[in-house]
Amino acid sequence: MEVKDYCKVMLAEVTAWKQKLDTMKKVADKYGAAEKEKMLPLIGQIEQEVAAAQGRLDQLEHECPADWSPVKNELDTLFGTVGDSIDSAWRDFSPGYLDAETLDE
């Protein structure tokens, strides 16, 4: 796979993560104070991981090195971590807060 193609695919995934994070924030805002306090650090951690992935992709896309396999391996690992974090966080949300209205906002 070419570096540009890889970046294009991974940027699409970062965009999807950002949308999920926005939805999580909206849902967390509907929680009571105690529940919200539990979720906000996790959301913040995921935001940092997404920002790190975005930064590495931007760097890879602009530098376009001949041997980009070390960066690809790092990103693949980071993407696995972020994906797992988002999936885990999503499961922690109470189903009552995840209605169609929340997801469409």
C-alpha cells in the first residue's frame, strides 16, 4: 500500500472517531454529575489519542518517507488502542442515553 493511500484510509477512520467522540460528549452531558465525572477523563484520554494519531498521520503525509514502515507500525498499534478505547467507552454508556435524537444531534 502506498503511503498516500494509507493516510487517506486512516484519516477517514480518525474522522469517524471524532464523530463518535462528539456523540459521547453529548451523551455525557445528559448524565448526572457523578456519572459524568467518571466518563470525562476517559473521553479526554481518547481525545488525546485521536489527536496523536492525527498528528502522526499529518507528519507522515507531509514527509512521505521512502521507508515508512516504522511509522505505519506505530500508527497501526495506536489505531488499535484508540479503536478499543472508543468501543469500550461506548459500551460504558447507559443504553437509555443512546437514543436516535442524541445520535442525530
